[in-house]
Amino acid sequence: MPDRDLEKLREIAVSAIGDIREHYSEAQRAAWISALPCPEGWLGILRRQTVFPGWRNNNVVGFMSLTDDGLIDYAFIHPDSQGQGLFREIYQELESFAIEAQMPMLWTNASLVAEPAFKSVGFTAIEKQRVERSGIHLERTRMKKML
């Protein structure tokens, strides 16, 4: 993906996090956003991962990223495009890639908002986690799926 599209993905992540009203307070959302890598760091991270964008009307509106060890590191859908099947669409492409690459398992640290979406594509919860971002605690769930 060109850098301009990778930069757009950070905007999607910020919009998606900022729009969450369930599970996370305003302070938690702000801490989560502030913990995202700076734009240059963001580009560096995504250049080392395989990125699966989701498109609508020739615009990227969601994405997932995958590391070489099967971690789905980022998974965000722009608020205006949620509830339209885009998560599943992107995930199916990512899973096909992982199977072809002979990855034995996929795993992720899912936000409380993303957990049901990951469950819907066959992930199981391993453990609840509490992480700190900018001095604020956030709950999430480590999940996995054997391929």
C-alpha cells in the first residue's frame, strides 16, 4: 500500500476509537488514541506487517494488519462503514492469506468492542487483560483461532 493510504489507516483508527461509546469512557478513548504510534512510527509498523484494506466506493474505510507470527495487530472499521459486513470481508481475505502462508494459528488482543466480531469468525477468548495507556487502564481480551 502507498504511504498515503497507510496514513489514512491511522485516521480510520482514530475515528473508530473516538466513536466508541460502549465499554470505554472518554478518558479511556483519549488514552488509547494518544498511545497510537506517531504518524512516522505508524508507517514503520505497518510497512513490516501485511495490511488488508477494506474498500467502499474506491475509498479505504477499514483494515486489519497481520504480523509474521499470526498476530492481528490492528483491526479498525471507520464508524460510517460499521455494520455492513466489512469486518468479515477483510477477515476472510486475511485468513486465506494466513492459511496459504501455513500459519497454524491467528491471535489478537481484541478490544471489548471488537471481541464479538472476532468470536463471530471463530476466535475463542484465552484471557481477559487489563493494560495501561497513558496512565489509564483499558480492558481487552486475548483471543486465538487455530487454522
